[in-house]
Amino acid sequence: MHVPDGFFDAPTSAATAVVAASAIGTSLYLARRRELDDRTAPLAGLVAAFVFATQMLNFPVAGGTSGHLMGGALAAVLVGPATAILCLSVVFLVQALLFADGGITALGTNILLMGVVTVLVGYGVFRVLQAVLPKRASLVPLLAGLGALVSVPAAALVFVGLFEVGGTVDVPLGTLASAMLGVHVLIGIGEAVITAAAVAAILKVRPDLVHGARRLPTATPLVVRTSPVATPAAPAAPTGGEA
Amino acid sequence: MGAGHGHRLHFHGHSALHRAAAHHKVLALLGFMLVVVATPRGWWWAYLAEGVLLGGVVLASRVPLGFLARRMVVETPVLVFAALLPLIAHGERVDVLGLSLSRSGLEGAALLLVKATFGVVAGLTLAATTEPQALLAGLARLRLPHQLVQIAAFMVRYLDVVTDEMRRMRVAREARGFTARDPRHWGVLARSVGALFIRSYERGERVHLAMLARGYDGRIPLDLDRPQAPAVAPRGHGHAHGHAHEHAAAPVPALLTAPAEHA
């Protein structure tokens, strides 16, 4: 759910906006330098449209309820953390201004919670695991899933922390934390399974597009195979091509 | 669905609010909501004044109230959360219909509802009276980083193309007799997500190459003096310079309103 207007008090909203803005500024610099160079705008724009579309895709859970992907960890593993933060920030900006989804004063909070935190935590877990585990491309989907699994409850915890500091209602911290964590661990499991399966599907088709698998050997070497049947001794007399 | 028909939330009209500059409207929305969020609890007359002001703006926009009301479903999760607050909040308890509720929770929930509703109504009014491309030009005018505006411009431009691609994939799945009903079907949906990513990314690569061929150098000149630029760049003299020059010089609004190329 997007944080609406009036959920956090004005100082908290302003502070999160400043943090989100500095994260976006850093990402703009890094995305241009390290990830996408002059392709940043068109590619990040298309990836943002992709994230928006996947957030519309509903995954059935049980008893008629369904959830959708948040996509922070998925985007980070696919296009790199800086580009992912840019894409998710633009998604929240467009959702707030063109869809009235998430309050405009809570835009910084939404970007910080569901963009910056999910991307940084998801990608951080992914990279740490990648550093300690054997470097194999077949592990990338699993690690991406684990990153997604941790990223969702982490965002929920940051939300609880913010609510303690700048929430507008006095709710016992323990109750809120356990309720949010319980729900978001479940959501995280769904996010993890779908992220892992999606990354696996992309790795099979275009391994070069998965940023998290860049430095790993993904392609099997090309083997030229010949068979005696397919190599006739001498070509027959030309019979006129088309005929 | 094609480009150039405005947005799903956009309501075509000619009111003063429709004509107002987008950057003024965004600033007004931000300022109004900051005041609403900062209004202390208990200042009921202030909330009343804010509500009257907002109602006046909505009426002045001449957007039908039913149009706005149907789009207020985005507020549903907030309603659920607000309903839970009186049950879990601290403080003095009051009995309402046999339920022991927290007084501060009740007040907090009421305030949250008022503020969130103001936010949704004000946001919907902005979306209903502002064309997406005018909004982007307004954001550029508000000194949002050029790269961010460009990313948003490409996202808005290809949003319908990408969501339509996803819809076609769903139709294709259903044509083969598949409907996702429980978590065992997640694998299929996840593979669709993967395919959608590859298609989106490859489309981005083709768009980038097509733009390079037309002289793109990483910047799109923003013609802020003509936010209502014509969808088709005027030919005439420009014709002699060829297509590449025209596209390179096209302002963002023209880029946005031109029919989406199925690159």
C-alpha cells in the first residue's frame, strides 16, 4: 500500500523527502557513470513502465485474495541498484501525480520505503551472498529471491521506525512491529518466489540482460558439430535454385 | 488504446483549472497538502475551511463528481488501516457498540481519513485537469533533474504499450485455457514477468538506437515556452533539413504526443 497524505507528520515527511532526493541524486550520477551511460533515459523509462506493469499483475494467494510484486529487488538484480532506484522513484512520482496513488507529501516516504530501502537491502543481500558463495550463474535466481525475501520485511521495519518517530496515532510499537513483520514476511515469501522464477526465466533467454550475473560465466561455449551424413562428397549439378 | 488520447484519469475540459499552468497546479497541490498535513488535531474549523476550498476547486474544474468518485477506490487500503487503528491504539478506552476502542485511535483514524481523502481528491483533480505531457513540462519547469524528467517522459510514453503487451500475454494464456488460481501457478506468471522484462528492455534498446539515428545526444531540448506544442512538428522549411533534424529538435511535448512508434 502506498503511504497516503497525513499518515506521517510534516517533519517526518520532509525528512524522508530529503533522504529520497539525495538517494535519487546519487543514483542519477551512478546510473550514468556505471550502469547505462547515454542510454539511461530510454532504458530506465522502459524499465519503469515494466515495473509499473508488473505492479498491476496480480498473483493469486489463497481464498480469492491476491498480491502484486513490489519489484525493488527484481529491478535491482536486473538493471543494477542505481537504475532501479531511478525507475522506482519515477514510478512513484507518476503514480502520485497521474494516478493519485500515494500522497504528494508522502512521495518522499514512499520512494524511501518501497524504492530505496527495498533496492538497497535486496541488492545488498544479493551481493553479500554472491561474494561468499561459489560464483555460478545458476545461483543468481536463488540469491535474487533471498534478496527479495529480506527486502520486504526490511521496508516494513523502516516503516515501523518512521511511524514511531512521526506517526500521527499513538500505537504500541510492539503490536505494530509484529503485525507489520508478520504480514510482510508472508508478502516477502511471495515476492521471493516470483523474483527468483522471473530472474531464472530471463537468465535462460538473455543472460546478458541480468546485471547481477554480469561477471559470471553464463554462456556455454559454442560447439561446432558436423556429421558425416550432412557433408556430401560433392555438390550435385545445379538444378536451378528455386525450381 | 493508442497514444495521444490523454490519460485514463484525464478528463477533457476547458475550465480555468484545465488552462492553468501545470507547474502552478503541482505547487498548489503540494502547498495545500503541506498545510493540511501540518494542521494540528482539534482545529476543526481549519479542516472545514480546507474542505470548502478543495470543494470549490473541484467544482471550478467542472469535472463530474461521479468521475472523481469512481476513481477514489485507490483510497480503499487507507480505509482498512484507519478501521484497524481504534482497535490497536493506546490510551483511554471508550465503548462503541460493545467494542472497546481507543479514544486517541478513533481521533487519529478520523484525522487520517480526512487528510488522506483531501489528498486523494486533490490529486485526482490535478490528474483529471492536466495532460501528462503538460505535467512533464511543468516538472521540468520546477527544475526537476532533466534526466528524471526524461525517464518519466519515456515511462509515460510507453506505459500503454507495455501494459498492453502484458494484457495480450494474459489473453494468450487464457486462450490456452490457463487462469492463475493459486500459488502453484506463480511459475507461469513469473515467466510472463520475465518475458515482459525482455520485451521492454529490448524495446528500450531499439528506441535508443532509433533516437541516436536521429541525432540524440543525451539531451532532449525542452521548449518550455510552448507547452502546448503541436503533435506534429511543422514541416515547411524544416523539410529540407530532413527528418533527423526535425526529431532532434522536437521539444518534449511533441515527442510525447507523437504516436508511439512500435520500434
